[in-house]
Amino acid sequence: MKHLISVQDLSRNDTLHILDTARELDRVTNGGSKLLPTLRGRTVVNLFYEDSTRTRLSFERAAKRLSADVVTFSAKGSSVSKGESLKDTALTLKAMGADMIVVRHPSPGAAHRLAHAGWLESSVINAGDGKHEHPTQALADALTIRAHLRPDAVDFDGLTIGIVGDVLHSRVARSNIFLLSSLGAKVVVVSPPTLLPVKIENWPCTVSYSLDATLPELDAIMMLRVQQERMNGTFFPSELEYSRAFGLNRARAASLPDHAIVLHPGPMNRGVEITAEVADGIRSVITDQVANGLKVRMAAMYLLIGGEVNVA
Ligand code: CP
């Protein structure tokens, strides 16, 4: 495989291979304290047309742990503000000799276009394209769920995972629904009807409109940020009413089974979809998701442009 654009391009075995490689790279680098020479002399460009904290920093760190040269491009402050097109930016990066481009863009399909338009020879990783997909976040989440709930198993058969909130605007939700179900998990989406995509009935998940009724069934719950910046209308009466119906607070978290974990891809709106008490509580694995993001991004880069060398 040359590019990582969508989890729907990954077979179950591809996903397991990335997760196993992430775990193995973490082991051989002693938790990241040792650098691997795999990408020495290769150039990774982080091309970010949208803001990011976790994804941009972890791709940078992952590339450096593999000894790559890393260039970070932020659309703000670049010639994009003067009207430069995606194609001309791509041709500029090609002329500079990029081996891999990690792209975040507000338009669904931008990563696919960069990979397949014939402008570049580089590998492309989708770091989030509008409402479409965020494959490395879903891989980070799968690695986190595996570490906590299935440390010795190959896949997620028997697990029920809830994804709660603004599914309509969430690329993380879409990538997770397809990836977690491909690993055998039962995925339940919990959302007000206004925040569900059309034709969700064709996605590999079930739908619930009641968080309270669903909580006792869940082994893991992923809370989604309400993405006000992608909303151009009123999707719920008020933040307070949204929070009352779909927010995870201490009382609701107490209805989860004892072993259940709480995830959030970040950034969080504390007090809206999740209270600070739950986000910082004992069930929360939110900082593990960030740490695992670094591991799966190393694995993706390693497998796409580092070659299948023996890391043992
Ligand atoms: N989860 C995620 O994509 O976070 P950032 O927007 O901070 O990268």
C-alpha cells in the first residue's frame, strides 16, 4: 500500500498489521526513547490547511523517531492565503523532494485528490479531510481499546462500543465506525437525529437516541466534540439541553459496566459533551489515545515508506 486515505481501504489483516507494528515499534524504541534509522534521508511534509494540536505534533514526533527530515507547512502564513491552489502547492512540494505528505484539509476528498491526481510521487496520509475520515485517529483509538480491553486477543468480537454526539460532522466517528466494526466490535451510535448523517442505516452500526438506555451495554464509550465551526444552522435547542441529554457526567458514567473505558479524540469541550470530572476520572483513557496516536503514526509511516525491514 502506498497511501493511507480511508480506513475503508484497509482489510482486517491490514489493520491488525498496523496495530501490531505500532506495538512492536514502541517496544524496539523503548517507548520512543531510542530513534530508529528507517527514514533517514527521507522527507516528510506535514501539510495542514486546518488547525491541529494532537495530529500535527504526533506526526512530527513520529517522523523524527524514524529519523526523517520533517517540514511543517501551515496554510496560515503560506501562499495559500494569496490564492495558491492545492495542485500548485503539491507541485512545489514535489520540486522540494517530499517522500511523504501528511495532509489535513477542510474539504472531504482532498487527501484522495493529492494521492491520485498524478501531481506527486509521494505517499499521502490523510490527517483529516473535512467531515470524511481521520484514519490514524481511528487506529489510535483501536490500539487504545485493544490495550485496555483485549490485550491478548486478536480482534474485538464481543465488545460493544458507543460513539456519542455529533456524528454528522465527525470524521473520527466515520473512521471509527468502519474500523472498529471491521475488527468485530458492535458499534452503537448515540445522537440526536439532527446530528446523524443521512443513510446512517447503511453504515455498520446501530443507532440509539437514548444515552441513558445505552450506557449499561457498553464496554467503551467515545464522546464526540460538538463541532460548532462546521454548523451553519441550529442542530439542537441549546448547549445546556444538549448536555443534559447527551453529555457524559459522573452520574451517567456510574451506569457503565465497571470495566468500561471512556474515550474522546479531542479537542474536548469540557462541560458540554463531557464533564471535567469524567474526562480526568479513572475510566478515562484520553491521554492514552494521544500516546497511541504517536505509535500508530510511526507504524503507518514505517509501513508506507520505510519498507518491511525486520525490527526485532
Ligand atoms: N483528534 C484530533 O484530530 O485532534 P487535533 O485536531 O488536535 O489534531
